[in-house]
Amino acid sequence: MLKVSGIDVFYGDLQVLWGVSFDVKEKEILVLVGANGAGKSTTIKTISSLLTPKEGTIEFNDIRLDHLPPHKIIEHGIVHVPEGRHLFTEMTVEENLLMGALHGEAKVRRPETLGYVYGIFSILKERRGQTAGTLSGGEQQMLAIGRGLMSRPKLMMFDEPSLGLAPMLVQLILNLVRRINEEGVTVLLVEQNVMQTLALCDRACVLENGRIVLQGKGQELVGDDHVKKAYLGV
């Protein structure tokens, strides 16, 4: 479905990704694991065309994406739920949701999709007239996810969706990711909670210093000595 092939990515003169390659299969959950600064968020930003690779290619359903503008990425069915949520804080909950459905089929089917999102997030329906900036952290994350769903994505990319949340809310958000995947959306996930994430995913890639050093099934990597030492403190 998604194929990332040998991408090199720079911030100015500073190279942060070296020959990164992986694929995401339809309807699976693939996780990118790594320490802070390993290149996980940079990888997702590059797929979203917020950054352009100097070398390598990115394909989605056999269509080249790596030189398209970000709005075209969304039109192809890829949604990026960014770290830090990036909501329109002075707009209402419902206005934020509608901003996720401004193109093509998503715009035509906004009423239907809005009902679907409110079915998942009943708290957002209750607070649809409230400004987004007054929501709690967990509610804001739900709103960011709901806004992404409004575009009717084929592939949904989550960048640290549980960052800054209480442990109970972390599990809630990861359960929501699983539910979205079970309803047919392919997921690419960057998440700091390594043990929970590896238990959740189908496959995982381990990034270190801008390079992929391990790939495998999530459960297999939980038992890998390098992963246990580097990320689980074992």
C-alpha cells in the first residue's frame, strides 16, 4: 500500500534520515519505534510532504508522492495526526472537525462522517459548540483524531498520540487506534510507549540515528535483546 524506498532527508545541511526503507501493508498497524531524535517524526512529515527527500521515493498504491504538495497527499487518502494536535483552538469542536473534510468525497459525505465521528467520540458531540482550546488534553487528542477521520482516510498516520496524557488515557487512545484499524483504516504509528505499542501492532521498524536497524512482527521485537536493552530498560 505504502512503500518508502531509500529516502535521505535533510534539515538544511543536516542529514537526519539515511536510506530509510519500509512498507505498510493494507489494513495493518505498522509502528515506528525509536528514541527521541531517531527520525520517527521526520519520516512521517516526509510522507506527508511537509519535507521533501533528497534521495529515494515514496509510493502509495503505486502513485509517486514524494514531490506532491501536502494537500494532494490528503486527496490520495493519507492523513497525518500530528504530535501536539495542532487544533484551531479558537474555533469550536465541530468547526475543527469540518476542517478535516474540505476535499472531494470527504466534503460531499461530511454529514455522514460527522455522525460516525460523534458515534466514536460522544464527548465531542456533547461539546461540539465549545471552543477547542478549552478542552482537556485527552479531549483535544480525540478531536485531532476525529478531524483526521473526517477526511475518510485509507492510511492514518499518528505521531505520538498519547504524548503528555495520563496512563489511563494512554490506553484509551491506543484502543481507539486499534478500533480505527479494525474498521478498515491502515495505520502507521509513532508512539513512545514501546511495550504497549509493540503488543498492539502487526509489525514494527526500529529507527536509530536516522536509520532502520530492525524490522519484524511486534511480538517478536518485544523479545529481542537489543529492543529490551535499548527501549524497555531490561
